[in-house]
Amino acid sequence: MNFSENSSDPSLDSNIFFIIIPPMDLNDLKTKLRQMAFSKGAGVFGVCRIDDLRETFHPEIKKISEKLKTAISIGVPLASPVLRTLVDRPNMIYKAHYRQVNAILDDTSFAIASEIERNGQKAMPLPASMVLKRFPMVGHLSHRVIAHEAGLGWWGRNNLLVSKDYGSQVRLVTILTNAQFETDMPIEEDCGDCFACLSACPVNAISENKEEFNLKACSEQVQKFAQENNYGMYICGLCLKPCRGKIY
Ligand code: SF4
Ligand code: SF4
């Protein structure tokens, strides 16, 4: 169609054509975002509502989140050969990989948020790993809680998300948006007969009953690792190593 033929707008008479791309249907957009995330290295993707979670958000984002309705949760799997190098403490290759995966998560969440905005909606990418307060660790929100609600996995005995395909060997990021995507259902599963991570923890923070996870002991040990090895990062990784989901 030649727009200039049917328009009285003089700006359209100069052989300059404007092609207006309508926003995608939300289901199509969700499919596209999932494909984008997977092409960047993600292995799990889901969506949940945030109305019931907003109270847990950090004050920096709580107010603005009132205008946002859903959260997209994305998980990028860690490389199992890197985890296999862990013996009784974190090491430099694990630290490097941890940072590498965080960078992928931040890049992915930025790209996803940009695509949502290109489609006429609002989106806020949260940082994959930003500690606002230590002991207990506080971020803008809990990526684990969002991931659980978005159906990426269940809450494991090691106090981490456990996905069916990757166990706890997955790092997470969240994008908040006002786009009311169709949500995913939380997974109704648990660790069952697996107790593989209990003996991996150097301070016995993990119990058969997941409600008895010893967060204080875990936090103190992670702090000790950071100081002993001068990593400058609060990492451990020992209870991820044996947690490989439903493939064992
Ligand atoms: S992160 Fe380390 S200290 Fe904490 S529960 Fe896992 S193995 Fe134990
Ligand atoms: S290793 Fe087994 S018990 Fe521990 S969190 Fe993973 S699935 Fe649960």
C-alpha cells in the first residue's frame, strides 16, 4: 500500500514510509522471550504473579513494583565439570564461573526487558547477584522464591531451588513487568528419598527435614570461606555438586 495516496498528512508525501509494527500477542511474546532466554544459555523459564510476594521485596523496588504484575524467572545451568572440581571449599574456577553465569543472567534479563518494552509494556530487570545487606543476605528480592512460584523447581533440603533437569546447579534472575503473561504453576514435588547433599555440607547445615535448614551455620561458613580464601565473594557450591535433579 502506498500510504501517500490515501493520506492528507504532508509528512507522508515525501516517499518516506513509516511501518508501524503492532505489539505482539502476549502468548506469542512469552514464547519469543523464552526462546531468547534459551538462546542465551537459559535452561528453565517461567512466569508468576507478584501480588502476594511484593511485601517481601526490598524498599528500593517495592513502590514501583505496585505497577508491575508478573515476574519472569530464568535459570542458567552451571557447568557440571566446574562443579566437579570442588572438593571441600570453593575455588578460583568456581568463582570465575559464578561470575560468568551472573553476567549471562544480567545480559539475558536486560535483553528480555528491552524486548518487553519494545512491545509497549514496562519491564524491570533485577540484578542476578547484588547483596544489599549481609547476614542474613538481602537482595532486591529472592530469585529463589520467584523461581519456585514460577514453576522452575521445588525448595530443596539444601535451601536452594531444585529443578527437575538441573537440580540446584542453576543460577537465577528475575524480570518484573506489567505485561500480564499467562502464569506457570509451582511444581508439586520435593526431594523425596534423596539426601545426597547432607554429607556435602562441612557444617551440617542441611537436615532431612528441610524446615530445619541451619541458615546461620551456612552463612557463617560462607563468610569463613570468603575470608580464608580472599575471594571477595560469598560463595560455597559444595551442596550444589551432588544435587542434579531427577537424572540421578
Ligand atoms: S552453601 Fe555450603 S555451607 Fe551452606 S549449606 Fe551448602 S554446603 Fe553447607
Ligand atoms: S541433593 Fe537431593 S536432598 Fe539435596 S536438595 Fe538436591 S534433591 Fe534435595
